[in-house]
Amino acid sequence: MRALRAFAWLGVALLYYVLFSWLFDTPAEYALRHSTDRLKEEYEVLLKRYDSLSVVADNVIERERDIFAMLFESEPYDFESEYNRERIALYESLLKQSSGDMERSMAKSLDGLEQKLQSLEDSYNELNTSLSQLGSARNNIPSIQPVINHELILLTAPYGVLMHPFYRTMQPHQGVDYTLPEGSRIFATADGIVKEVRGKNSTSGITVVIDHRNGYVTSYSHLQSAKVKRGRKVHRGDIIALSGNTGLSLAPHLHYEVRYNGVRVDPVHYFFMELTPDEYQRIMRIAQSGMQSFD
């Protein structure tokens, strides 16, 4: 009888414990549950903060793109896979972190992002001020392609060291080549004065040189004919020539150069007025696929 009562009390105690555990948290469980809730709340706050910063960053980059490109004195953008490798490494490191470490890491990253955004905003304001001071002088900066190239496929030889089509040796190619039919329209890429018009009896063939009166000079070579004369004032978008195959030329094409303070620079960096960032990346990749010049 006593054994039966003992089993009954044991059953009641077990039932009480189960009900108590189901209805109420132990102190350790209560602390753990509320610690997780706190982390979730802080994560939501950080996520909203990140989304807000992302919107601000996109707006600043969009506003700055044209101004930065117009005034830049920097190397071209890097389109290699380094960014993807760094991103994968970052994800792998995050997977190894605890919730607390991840929260602190995210908060630190957001603090750094806020500082960078502030710096970017300050830079934008400085560039905007500089651009405002330029006034109409901005029209004298080469900023479009010299041909109609909406599909971005006509630029076939980039600036750099390429195989010369006649000498079969690696030679500096200090401009870009557009392959296009003879008689295609060639446009001035900025306002300026026609400095020189050369005849066909030279390696560059018929060539038009425009001085933009701000350190920039552009040249257009291997033309079929020039539509302007020396001393004429031209504006961006004016037709100045027709493309051809004169001079030392492998096939009908236009050789286009940009010089700044006497130094030849990569013309692709000066197409910013008509190219989006994605189009800029695309034309860079298309151009760099060419290994031989046409002149």
C-alpha cells in the first residue's frame, strides 16, 4: 500500500514538473529566450539602418557619376574578380561567427559605411562646386564618342601596346580604333577650334586636329574627307569629317586620340556623357578583347 502511494506521489510530482516546465520557463531558459529577442530587435534596427544607408549611397553615386567622370584624374575602374573573391571570403567568415560577434561586426561595418558616405558626400559637394565654377567651359572637355556607336561594337582596338598590322611587332597604340564603313559621319567630341587639317600624304592619312583651349586636344585620322577647315570654331556633335581608309591603314576605320597637356590618354575614359556605368564596363571589355591595331 505504501509502495502504491509512493508511486502515486511520484506520478503527481512528475506531472507537476512537466506542467510547470511547459507553462513556465526556468531562469536559464527565460534569460536565453529574452537574449535572443534582444538580438532580433537589434538586428532589425541594424538592418533598417543598413537599408537606409544603401539608399543614400545609391543616390550619392548616381549624382556624382557624371561630375566625377568629367573632372576625374584617376585610373579606370577595376573589373576583375577580386571583389567576388573578397565577398565569398566575407560570407565564409560570417558563417563562423556567433550571433553576438556578427552583431558587433555588422555594427562596426555600418559605422565605417556611414563615415565613407559622409566622405563621399563631401567629395560630391566639392566636385559640384568645381563643376559650377567651370560654367560653359565644361563643353570644351571631350565627353562623347566621335561616331554613332549605340551598340558599342565599333570600337575594336584599345589604347595600349598592340600588334602593329604591318610591322607585326608590339607597338604603342595611343588612341582607339573604330571599324566602320567609309563615308560614316565623324563628330567633334567637344567645343573647340580646328587646329590642323592634314592631307592624305602621311601615315595617319587625312586628319583633323581640334584644340579645345583647356589643355585638351583631339585628333581624328584616316579620314575620307574633312568637312572643316583650319581655324573654324566647332561645337560638340558637329560633323567634322567622313571616315575613310587613307594613310597607313589596314581597313576602313577611324583612329581617335585625346591629349591632355600634351600627353595622350585613353579616350574611353572620356565617353562619360553618353555611357552608363554598365555600358562603360561593356565597352572596356569589348575594346580590350582586341589585340591588333588597324594603323
